Amino acid sequence: MIEHPCITQDPEIRAAYAADVSGLSHIPDAVARPESEAEVADLLHLCADRRIAVTAQGLRSSTTGASVAFRGIVLSLEKLHRVLDIDPARRRAVAEPGVVTAEFKRQVAAAGLFYPPDPTSEEESTLGGNVACNASGSRTYRYGPTRRYVRGLRIVLAGGRITHVARIGANKNAAGYFGLQNPIDLWIGSEGTLGIITQLEVDLIEAPPAFFGAMAFFRDWRDAIGFVLRSDASRRRGELDPRCLEFFGEHALNLAAPAAERLRIPANARAAIFFEEEVAPEAIDGALERWHRAIEDAGGLADETVIARTTAEQAALRALRHAVPSTMQERGLAAAAGGGRRVSTDFAVPLHQLPTLMEEAFQLMETHFGGPTVAYGHVGNGHPHFNLLAEDPPSLQRAEETARRMAEVAMRLGGTLSAEHGIGKVKTHFYRDLYPEWMLSAMRGVKRALDPRGILAPGNLLDD
């Protein structure tokens, strides 16, 4: 192992960096915690020279094992955590990759601006990690994913060379293959396989007006999904203006109930849709009347709808939403002791195919898995999450096979294997089997060009 001032081989520290929330775990050979870009560059130069693998980490909130190092060292970017500049005039901000997403958003808000990406794990994830997997969240329905806001990146390449890439400013571009016309896009979503981000510049927008949140309840999931499709159509007609449409299945509501506190979940509710709308304070009552009619028209329990107007009420609703994935993460990590883990899906389909996807997914989970399952997620984007809790090796095998079959359904319906969490190590076999060889070969070519010795994030995306 190389010696470097930012590297430690202390057993307790190595153990602390061994796992992420995917359920995968492996104690790295060493942990590097650089405090500057220069240290990152020096470290990568040494590792490339000696062919030592390097896996970047943020706060280990990955659900795909992307931050687990099965060989070589972990490179934690937690000490590169400064917000370097917020420019209200240009609506831009520059920050280091280790900044916690929620803290960054609070500093931006204090400057009167808004950073839209809102991953559910924003209090436990970093900006660099968000860029690495092109994270999104509930408000992606209105604002789009992280990629839309990334203007520039400083990157340390595999051999230690520092480069800067920026989004092309021209509104027309016909230079080369489309995937490479904006080279910055190569690194967004690359899961640490093409370089280490040491600084990022992002676009900000004007802070939106006041908003309200609401939770609408339904007697079954089909009515809830029908409401989502109706709401999306109403948005396109200019009748409703949601910025998110989030699904909670029956088991998700059961998980959320202990965190509901004063928020009453009706006894006959078997599904719910969480939504928000940005609207001036004086127009909230009119907007709520329109939503009430829409919920009634979809067969929902309109009079039971929970409305969140105040900051405290809005925080309570978001905590309710966050309780589902966080509880499943805890149960998945506990199951690891018995050889199991949480198997989570991240596929998405065109919105009109969502009812078919949901129908087939629920059938597959019942007939092929049979264990505890939870459904929730960003259905406004055709992007539900299904969590299967495998408690031992046999159930883990069934869960993985079920997840594969569900992914095949999503692909058949014109969808994608991953909409926000990436591939990591957990889904490389799905990726290899479900995508064409020419695409994988092209990606391997890019990987060889930027990381010729293959030291960066081995096992992520491509299992070479």
C-alpha cells in the first residue's frame, strides 16, 4: 500500500467506510481523506502508477453499492465541503463535492435563490454524489434531474491530471456525435468511473412563490395511479400545476403511519398521492378547490386529504414521505446479518405505460417473491420504486430474480433500468444483459480512454 499524508489504514476507520445503504459491505485496504484538489491529484497519480484501485465516496447513501470498494482504497471527499461562491446576479454557485445537498440548498435559499434537485436523501447525500448518479427526487416532475443544473466541473482524471469541462453555451451545436457534443455529460452519472469531481458549478433559479403540500388518499392503487394520469393531463391543459406527484402503496402507508403524528391516515386508504403546487398565498384556496374536485373525480377520499400550508406542516409531510425509504433501508441493513438485504428497483417507463408496469410488478412480487414488499416513488415521472425485503439467501435469490423480471417489463414498455440511483455494483448484471453489446462496447471504449489502467471505481456500471 502506498504512503500518503491523507491515507490511513486504521482498522476502525476502514470499517467505518465499508458499507453504503445498499446492503453491500467490504472493508477497504485503506481510506484516503484529502483536504484539497492538489491532494486528490497527487493521490491518483500515485495510485495509477502502482495500479491501485480507487473508489470515491460521498456520504455512502448509494442504494447500488457504488461507494463500496471491493479492492483498493476508498477516496472520501467529505473534507472538500466548502460552498465557494453564490452569485445572485448570474444565478450560479460554485461548491466542492463534499457539501451536503440540503446544507447547500439552505445557503442558496438564504441568498434568495433556489436549487431545484431534491433527492430524498438530501440531508445524507453530497453534491458530488448527486452528480455522480444524476440524482433527482420528487420535484424532478417539474424541474428535471441534477444534470439540467450542472454548468461546469473540475475533475481529476485517473492519472492525476486536472481538467475542467463546461456546458457549451451556444444554443446550437452540431459538432460530433450527440453524446459527446457536451462532454460534461460524460461525467454526470458516471458513478466515479471516469474521474474524481473536485469542484462543480451549478445553475440556480429564482426562489418560487409560496407553495402548499397535500396527501390525497385512495381506496386502491389503481385509483391513485388514475389520479396521477389525470393530474398530468390537467397540467398540460393548464388546469393544475403540480411540481411533484408521489405514490404511496398500502404497505408504504403502514410504514409511514408511526411517523404521521398528527396527520391522520384514513382506515380505508390503500394508497396515497403526495403532491405540491407553487402558488401565491392569495391564490391557494382556489388551487385547493381545483385539487379537491380532481381527487373526487378520480374516486379518491377527497374530504380526507391532508393539506400542509405552514412550514411545520410541510416539514411533517416531507418527513412522512422520507420515513418509507429510511425505514426500508434500516430493515435491509438488519437483514444483512442473516444473508439478506433490501432489493430496490429504480426503473422508469413512459407515463402512459405506468398502469401496465404497476399491474405486472405487483403480480410478479406476489407470485415470484412472496416476501415483504413496499411500493412508493416518483410516479409523476413514471418512476415508482419497489422494495423487496429479503431476509435470508433463498429469499434474496427470489427477490433478485423478481427484480430482474420487473426490469424486463419496464424495458419492454420503453423504459430504463435506472432513473436516478445508477447501476453501481448491484445492477451490473442487469445492465449487461438488458442493454445491447454495441452500447456496452462504446462505454468500455470511453472508460479505456479516460482510465486506461482501470483504477477508478472498479465494478461500477461495467463489471470488467
